[in-house]
Amino acid sequence: MRAAVFKGPAGSWPETLLQLEDVRKPALGKDDVLVQVKACGLCHTDLNYMKGGLVPPKGFPIILGHEVTGVVEEFTHPDGGLKRGDKVIVAPHVACGVCGFCQGGRENLCDTLASIGGHDDGGLAEYLKMPRKNVFKLPTGLPLEESSIIADAVATPFHALVDLAAIGKGLQLAIFGATGGLGMAAVQIAKAYGSRVIAVGRKDWKLAMVEKFGADHVVNATEHHDLPRHIREISGGGVDVSLDVTGALGISEAALRSTKPGGKVVVAGYSLGDIEISSKHLMWFEKEMVGCRLYNPSHLPRVVALVRKGLVDVKTLVTKKIPLEEVNEGYRLLDAGEVVRAIAIP
């Protein structure tokens, strides 16, 4: 099968490009499904391996990509719920199901959690092998290719806002990084749950998209010397919840200071550097900060259902489709901020 392979070392892209190669099709084990990949999203996590210097747990060479939709090619699981040709979406991280976290309903914190495109080869290939429990049917009516981004760009902010922040009607939210794929999905999720949204980003053309998604206020972060103060002013004293999907230096601190006393900050993005937080501010105003690591794989159908209802528009979020042989150009566009979300088509 054809696959886009990154041979490393970490941090060497774009000098070292992904190479299109013929590799062996995955062999199925017990309870596995072979998915013919129809689309794979390109994500900043991939860029962290390629350009940022982060070494994937699998090492190199590696097939990246963790947002996958496709059709069932073959399976070894006896479950009659799947048949050849079914359209499916893949939950990209595999939990053991038996550790304390899994038994407690927090599969995303599994002791041995392993993700495709990091711990194992991913979806930038013609075929992908996954455990049956990580493969879910796509409902009729959802676009097969664009739905690939549900597996991370939609499901992760859903976990951050619905499971961790418990958003609801009447709450005020500030979303930092609202002009990226996760951020734009977060805006739509928050509006679907009746919250008031202040969307913060840096590119005007993307902020215009966010406004069409229903954001109550859009803020270009480059235009405000004291961003938290501006957000406190327009929110009447601070927001109930701040979501940082960037993890960038200074952003989590800005999110903390934009949140009202007793409010919550959820961090659903990361950078390779450390961030600084005022413990005095956190303590004095009894604010909470919580991390968001992916989502529970078994919860993916909840997110798919939200998209099926038309409450998150994945077709608009995907602003570029590229053939697999042009995947390096797709990552260049993502790195330059010239797309919201790009997907590769094998």
C-alpha cells in the first residue's frame, strides 16, 4: 500500500520531507478491523513531531495522522454490527479497558494509552488497522471525507467544554485560539449548548468565519496590549470559563486573568515550552485550571451525533483537500496558518 512516511529526525521538516512509499499492508490480529482510508486530517501534533522536535513514542520511521475516516475492508471481530463497505470513523487512541482509569470511565488517562500516528503508524496511508472497539459507523448524511476531523478537532474541544467545563445556557466563555480547527469547533459546540462566546484569534479572515459560526464577540489578540483586561470589560468582570486550545507561551496566563473569580480555565493544547502561571492569582480568586487530554474513545458517537444534528459544520472547517502525494504542501499551509483544517486523500 502507499503511505506518506516521515523518517525523522524530529525537528528536521521541511528540510526532511515526508516520502511517499510502498509499505506492507497491516496484518490483522484478533478483534481488528482493516479500514481503507478515505481521508486523514493534518494536525499540529504532527508538526510537533516533524518540525518542533518532539519524538513520537514509536520513533522513526513513522506514518503520521490520527484523524481518519474510511470504509471497512476486512475484520476479524465476530461482531455482526460491521460489514465490508461500511463507512466508519476511527477513535485514534487505544485504551486497555482494564486499568483503574479505564474502569473509572476515564479511558483517556489509561495507563497504557496508545495513539495512532504517535505510538503506532497512523492514517496517512491507504489502509489502517484498528481494534474493533475504536471503529464506529458514520451515520447516513455525514460527509465521509470532512468527517475525519471529528476524531480530534471536534471531539477534543467537546470533551473540554462539555465533560470538563460543564458549559450550559447563560455561561460566558472565552476561547483562545478560536481561529484554528479546534477553536472553531469549540465556538460551535459552545453555541450549541447555549453559552455566550468571546472568540480570540489573530487572523481577521478566520475571525470573520468564527463570527459566522455564532461568536458573540470576536477579538483580534494583536490589537490589544492588555488582552485579559479587554475581555473582562466586554464580559462584565470576567468569563465563567476560558478555553485555551493553543498551550502557547502567555496564552494560558491570559486565559486565567480573563476568567472571573471562581471560574475555570481548561487547557486543551500544548507547546513544547513551559508556561508560567501566577499561583497567587490562582489561589486568591479561587480559580480552577484543568488539562484536557484527548477524550474518552467510547464517547466519540456523542460527538458524531452533534455533527449529524448540524450543530458543528465540518465541511466549512475543512478549507483544503490534498492528494496524499502533496501532503508536505498541506503541512506547509497548516504551519503557515493558511488553512483552518486540511485533509489528505489517499
